[in-house]
Amino acid sequence: MRLALAQARRALGRSFPNPAVGAVVFRGDRVLGRGFTQPPGGPHAEIVALERAVRRHGRASLRGASLAVTLEPCCHQGRTGPCTDAVLAAGVGRVFVGHVDPHPAVRGGGVRRLRRAGIPVRVGVLEEACRVQHRGFLSRVERGRPFVTLKLAASLDGRIATGRGESRWITGERARAHVHRLRAESDAVMIGSASALADDPELTARRGVRVVHRPVRVLVDSRLRVPTSARLYRADATRTWVLCGRAAPPRRRRAVEATGARVLEVPMRPGGLRLDRALERLAAEGLGSVLVEGGGGLAAALVRDGLVDELVWLAAPRLLGAEGRPAIGPLGVGRLAAAPALAIDRVRRLGPDLWIQATPLRPAGAGR
């Protein structure tokens, strides 16, 4: 299962709306084939692993072999056929599953199908690790919204830019390289209109100067203020989704759509978009994991609404002072007891910088 999880990680950010699953076909301590979920329309992890085993060792090698898969095999017809049918046709002797698939079309049906055919199935192998791997998919299916990671790169005193707006680069090369890994493993990267106007980012995942992945770029721009000359609209605009309100000027909407970008209308509330409804819309479009990269206003709004599932804080060893721009905007915290609480999960050094990974314990404002 650990080998299957290693395969699954290779599919992160590239398989939505399908989960990033990994599978390994083996006999004893001999690995026959490995695979991970291919992009939509392509084969699932189990099929890839089985086909690779056949190519390398012949079809007879599958008879009585074992299959480890991080998520329950599907048992319904989608863009591809049921994986359970392929497992049965291959003659696999045993199946080990990370955890049951909560999707209504599966929900234990794959395990029951295999067991009815006489194949022993063990469920719950490295279950916690498999659930972490599939957390975006699980969030989309069970909660109706993506898993949200908020990434902030700031000075030790919590500033993301100088008073004049200079922000490149607060953190060092190793920290920035890890941010690109986060992008590469996410279905989408989200920023607010203020960040887009200030930094004009492209939001690709790079290794050195080479682009290795282009996640969906989600721009929160209630009134479509960001001009279509921005990089988000120039570089593969079909990968740009724009969240706006009904009051966005029709002329600007037509201009954005002319670039090839998608415009998704979301209900408004005083002060901006309803971000809970925005995330529900993104989940309905198939996104399971969203990496939020700023700015301070968007970060604060997500924290206030209790919509952040994980915080990644990159702390650079420098001070920018009160005139610097804060990493997080106003939270409306009047008492310490009402401040959003975090559990620190991991702290590591990345060159001169600190990488702090934390989980919110409760929504902002709880206990006010």
C-alpha cells in the first residue's frame, strides 16, 4: 500500500474530477505492475497497474496475484468501465483497499461486487494515509466543497510586502520551490483581484524555469476589475476560472469570456462574494483541492468564514514593520478567546525560512 500511495501522489493535481488513486499488482514480494489515475477520460489506477503487469509478465501472471489500491475500485460505468469488472476478468486472487469510496455511485459497492465473486477483500490498509491522499476528493463528495489550503509567505512580523508594495522575494529559493510543489499537487490555485492587480502572476507550477503543471487558476474578482491584459488571461486562458457577482459589468464579462476564460457567477453579500457558495460551485465543477495564495483580504474572508482546512505559513527571517502590508486582513477579533485557533502540525527549515503547517481548530469568531 505504501507503494500504491507513492503512485497516487504522482496523480495529484492531474486527475480531477477523479481522485488521485494509486495501485500495485504483486505476488509475494514481487511487484508485477504499478499505476496511478490518468487524466479524465483515461484509465483508472487499477487498470494501469494491471495492463503494465500484462505487458511485462504476461496475462497469466495475474492469476492469483494480489492488488493493493488506495481507494475502493469503482463498480459503475462512467467515462471508463467499472474497475471491478477488469479486476475480476484478470483473475486477481486478493484485493487490499485503503478505504471505501464515499461516492454515491460506489459506497461499498465495489467491495461487495468483488466479495460476491469470491475474492477476499481487506479494507482499511493504511487507511489514515490513504484518506489524507484523497482528502480533496473526500471533501468534495462528503462536504460539497474543496479542501482549502491557505498559503502565506510573510516576514516574521506577518507582512507580505513593503508599504510600497514590493514583495519579490520575501522568502528564499527553497521555500519558493516548495510552493511550486504545492501548486503542482493542487487541482486549482486561487487568488483575489487585489493580488492579481498588484503582482500579475501566471500561477503555473515550475521546476527551475520549466513549467511542469498548469493548475486551474481561480480568480476571485466580484466586479471583474482585473484587465484582460493580465497574464492569467494571456497564458492558456482556458485554465482560468473567474468568480464574479451578478453586478459585474456585462461588457467586462464579455471581454473575459472572449479570452477563453470561464466566468462563474456567485451570490454576493455585503463586502464581496459569498465564498462558501463559491467553493460549492468549484466542487460542483469537479475541483477537490484549492491552494489559496492571497491576498490578505481573501485570506481573512476565508478564515472568518471557517473555510480554511490547512494553513501553510512560510516565515522569512526579516522584519517589514507596521507600514508593511499584512498577510491577513481584518478578522474582527475583539477578544483573545475569539481568535481563530490553530494546531501546529509540522515545522521545518527551508534554507533561511521556516515552513509552518497548521490545522484550524475552529472557525474565526467561535465563542464570541
